[in-house]
Amino acid sequence: MKKKSIVVVVAIILVWVAIIGFFVIKSKQKEKSEEQNIKKYTIPDEKRTFLNGVVEPTKSKVFYKDATKGENYTINKENGEFVSKGALLITYKNEETSNQITVLEDQIKELEKEKNNLNKASNQSIESQLIEKEPVENQIKNTKKELSKLKKQQYSYEYAPFAGIVCISNKEQSGENQSLLKLRSKDLYVKSQVSERELKNISKDQPVEVLILANDKKINGNIDQIVTEPEDQISAVGESTPSMIANYPVTIKLESQEDVVNGYHVQAKVKSDKKELEIPTTAIQSEGDKKYVYLVKHNKLEKRFIQTKGDKGKFTIVSSGLKEKDEIVEKANKDMKEGQEVE
């Protein structure tokens, strides 16, 4: 009888252990299910506008050969030399004018000889000498005037309209459009363009981050100018019916010239002026006068206090406390706790 009672007691204990174990497992499964059912919301990364461009000097001028100034010329500066505004760059010599100068100089020499011979004549009176010398002297005087005028036309000069670097091509050129040299300023900028679809996303003075493709360097800058007259048109990619897209010239001013070389290709990322983020209103909980959300970090909940700035439909505008790509609980409740694990 005693043994039978012991068996009954043990059986009852086992049943209670099984029942308790069942509810414990169910509770854990429920907790795990609740963890798995926590819906997360990732704050979207704001759409960026990217502009491709080329580094160019802010000022540049190509000096072409000017045959009207003469066939012979001398470049007065070296390749790569930095010159100040007003510096002499090219000297032309007009050979036709030079030949005329030589002829006039020979004429003056002959007239001077004739004048000297008249001075040496002893069989003439002083009065007659003066009469004969006068036309010779007048001719010398007029010839010298003409000579002086031609000498001013013998050489022509080209000067630097701005301070910059002289670039002389090594390639031999010929013809009417022969380039003698190019002058470019030391200051550089980015020449780019924006399509009509992206035009609304950019504005003057908007900050940009410029990536130099040649060396992966990043430089800050800003949009200096947007030309509202379209540059060209291209066919829209991926459309069954081709349509034309206008492109508008854009110039970007660089904050630094370091590691930037004329001709480098770059990609500029336009930074948005928008600082506020929008999150679902259901994600926000209150603690007194403060508002907070649960940030999901390393599969755990982290309380993050935020500042809000009004509602926008089912969303609330957040002015501080969160950033793009942050992951938060979309529907928070009072039962959630900081440090709670989530999957």
C-alpha cells in the first residue's frame, strides 16, 4: 500500500512537471514569436543626384597663328611657364615690311651721300647750295617719316590677357588654324551637365562631394552655375519609343585644388539641403515630455530619444536623433524594453 502511494505521488509530480514544462516552452515560443513578429523600418537613404564631369581651367585661351601679322614668329615663353597678366607671349616679324624698311634705309643712305656731295662743291655759291640741298633734305625727312611708320608695323605682339600657365604643343601643325600655344589659368573647376529629369534636384550654391576617378580622392565643392539653355539632347535609355532628353551645362567650384589635374574625370555627388527625416508615427513612444524610438542594433533594441517637427500623414518628421539607414521598430509598444533581443 505504501509503495502504491509512492507511485501515485511520483506520477502526480511527473504530470505537474510536464504541465509546467509545457507552459514554459509555450511561453518561450510565444516570446520568440513576438520577437520574430517585431516589424522593422529602415529609414531610406535619400536619393542622390550624381553629375559626371571633367576638370578644366576657369580661364583658357588658344593663340592661333595670325598670318596677317607675319609668317615669322617667336614664342617668348617656355612650355609650363607661369606668366603674369600682360606678359609678352608671341612676337611676329613681317618680312614684307622688313624688306620695305631695307629699301628705305638704302634710299636714305644715297640721299645722305648726295647731300654730302653738295656740301663739298666749292664752285657754287652758298645760296645755290642751299637751293639744291633743300629738296634733298626734304626727301630725306619724308623718307625717314615713312621709315619710322614702317618700323612700327614690322613687329606685332601677343600678350597674356590673364595670369596663367603656358602650354605649347609638341605636335607639328600647319594651315590657317595652326595653334601656337594655349594659356590656361591655375584655378580649376568641374565642367558638367545635368539632364532635364535631374534639373529640379539641384540649385546654385548647393554643396557637392567630388570624387576624382584617377586617384579616388574626395573634395568638397559647390554648384557655381546652372545654365538654363540646354546644351544638347540624347535619346532616353531603356525606352521603347525614343524620346529626346535635354542636358543643361553645370559648373562646379572646388574648395581645394590639391590632387586635381586639368583633364581629370570626376563624379560629383550632390548633397541634399534636406535635413529632416520621416518615420512612421507608430514607431514613437513617450517618456514624460520626451519622445523616443527603439533602434535595432546588433539584434537588440536600443532606446533613442528624438526631436520631432510635426506630422505628415501617417509619418512624423524627425529633426534630430536619427539618420538615414537607421533601422527602428515600426510599431513600438510599452512592453518592449531596451536590450531586448530581436531577430
